[in-house]
Amino acid sequence: MVSVERLRHHLLESGYTIDGVRDRLGAMAASALAREELVPTLRATADGDPLATLIRLWWLGVPVPAKSVPAEVLESGLVSADGDQIRATVHLQPWETGGYVVSDRKVRPGDPALRPDHVVGAGGASANLAQLATSRAVPRALDLGTGCGVQVLHLAGRAEQIVATDLNPRAVELARLSWELSGVTGVDARVGSMFEPVEHELFDLVVSNPPFVIAPGAERTLTYRESGGDGDDFCRDLVRRTPRHLAPDGQAHFLANWLHVEGEDWHDRVGGWLRETGCDAWVVQRDVQDPAEYVELWLRDAAEQGTKGYTDHYDRWLAWFDERKVEGIGFGWITMRNSGTLDPVVRVEHLSHQVVLPVGDYVDDVLDSIAAAHRAADLDAALLRTAEGLLDERVGLPGAEDPIRIVLRQTQGLRRSREVGTVEAALAGVCDGELALGPLLNVIAELVGDGEIPNADAVRPLIAEGFFLL
């Protein structure tokens, strides 16, 4: 096998980077490729130059002429000969960190069924998790269920020590190759399920894109996405086992699915997972799919459309949801922080709009605001200031003295918006941390002239959502 360093040098020299591939493909071909349409990309890479060869070979997974493949690639052990053609045995893609991710080849309709230990490549979910995790530097980090190793590429710049685990030995093997090609060293890789490989160890940061797909428990066919647990129990158990591995002030960030069950509030379901952990927690639902949408998504993921068992598998999965009275499946983020308090706070909410990325740059501030609003004992004496970038939007009839509605809207961070009253809007205009909230509300009430002095506790939701900062 050729040295990894020589292969990496050839990839970089050929321009096989995120920017290089984007520039070569252009907007139309890139957009088509996102829809799994290869023709525009094949046209954009028809010249057979080194970059085109690498894109076809390792990004598209199509055979290329042997004469166009250099020795660094032929001797890499990551390709195979098929007559006068060369085929990739893995999917090797450049990643936004400047490194490379190695996984099994992406499956497309008509391909053979996936092997049970298939290692999926990096994609949108990987990017979501990387953008969610706190960006602060930490002594020890754990990538739980590392898969192709992509999260380690993001942790490498800010964690002094990284431990990466996976149930699938093949995943650990390919992850090590990803790290080598990316110039990342010193990762402690271990094989095992859940927290078993790190029993009794503490971490300052835990990240995981776990096998959260909710499928009939007897159908644990793909280890990268299905845990074999019942319903969403795997995500529940992951949350409940995490606190014993968090160092003081340590954080954990997960992607997860949860069920929407008839007659049950999903907020209570997911919030219940977290309320007994002793950690502050923030859960954000980003999307909800009905059962049919959900099943179709994951059947497409394994390229089962058009296969002999597609209809039966689809029907069996839906019947399983029906038995459990499942109305929808939520997808989102779970963030936990070991604050060491006897009074932890859990916030569960739905945010479907676009937020400023990466969330990790300000997730500590989000957690601080949620905790401050919950724990502030005497808000009348609190000094508040208005968050930066806040807009005051008013809607009213032409010529009317008073608006019909007032909305405070954030232009930074989570970009929340909330309809408020005249007093809260006035508070946002004058709140600068110089005067305590109680006296300030009294003055505003006199100016507004409605005769009623607002209760300072009414401002807690606005503090929790980051409109005002303690």
C-alpha cells in the first residue's frame, strides 16, 4: 500500500478539495448531484484530467480508465482493477475542515444490498452536529459512534485529547484512514457499544450522531443507523447514561429522533428523558415527518426503491408505527451541560426557521440564558441589558396612535421572534444594565400610563430566549 502521505499529497496537488470540486462542477452539476442525478457531473468531468479522474472515481463511484490513474492511487489499496477500468472500493471525499473522509461507497438504486456493517459517509447530519457542538477548547472529548470519523476532524482543533468509539470494527478501521489522510494524529480509537469502552471515564465534551433511526426492533439490519432498541428508547437511554461521563461543566451534543404518539405531548416525552439527569438541557426539534415520509426517507437511504422487498418492508414498518399509535417522528438536537446544580433546567422547543451557524459559537450563551432565567431569585433587583441586534417591529392601521401588535425580533444567534406588550417593547429600548429591573418597570408603567405595574417575573421568558441578558 502506498504511503498515506503520498496519497494525501496527490489529492491536494490535484485540487481534490471542497473548493476545488465545487469550482470544477459548477452550480448546476452540484445541485443535480444533490438530487442524485449524475449526468451533469459526468459532463463536467469528461476531460479525464487528474481532478476529473478523482471526482469520478471517489466521489461519484464510477469506473475510470486505468491509464488515467496515477501510481499513488493504484497502489493505495482503495481501488480495484476491472479489465482496463479502475473502480473505487471506498468513498473518499474532501471535507470542509480541509481533511478527507473515507467510508463505504454511497449506495444508489440498482446497487447490491448494503452489508450490515456498512460505514456511511459524511453528509448533512454530520455537518449539523459539527455546527451544534460548542466551539470552546476542551481538555478531553469523546466522539461516541464515530462512524467514518468525521466529527474527530472538527474536534481536532480544540480538544487536547480525543477518544472515538464505535460498535462497528470496520467503522473504526475506515475512521483511522480518514484521520491519517487529514493529518490528525493521537486519536484513541476503541471498539464497543455505547459508553462501554469508556466506563468510569469523564469528558469535557461528548458528541454523537448515533444510530437514532426508529425501526421495528427485530430489524437491526444496518448498524450505522439502527440500534435494535424499541422505538426511541435508544436515544432516551443515551441521554440518561451521559451524565455519569460528563466532567464538571462538561457538555454533550447529540442528534436524535423521537416519537410523536397519539394523546401525548412530545415536549413531555423528550423532556422526561432529561429531567432526571441532573443536567441543564436544551432540546430543539428542527423537523417532523409523518410515518410514511419517514419510512420512505430511510428506504431511499438504503436504495431499496424498486427492489423486490420494498413494498413489504414499507408496509411492515408502517404497521409497526400504527401499532404504537405514532403520528409523527421528530428530528433535532439535544444539548446537555453538567452544571453541578441541584436545580437543573430543561428547555424543549421547536425551531424550524434558519438560525445563525455555527450554533456552537454561541451555544454556551444560549444555555446561560436558559439557566439564568430559571435561577434568578430576585428579578426586581436584577440588572438587565437588551441583546445586540434586536429589532422592534410594529404593525398598525395608518394614522392610528397605537400599534395592533409589537414584535421583538433577533437578527443574531437563534433569530427568535416574540410578540410583546408596550411595556416589554419600552424595556427593550432603555434596558442598558444601569438601573434595576423593578424600578425600571415602575418608570415605564408610569410613562405608558396604563396604571398597572408589571411583574418582573413576566420578563423571565424573554431572558430565557435571549432578548435580555442578565
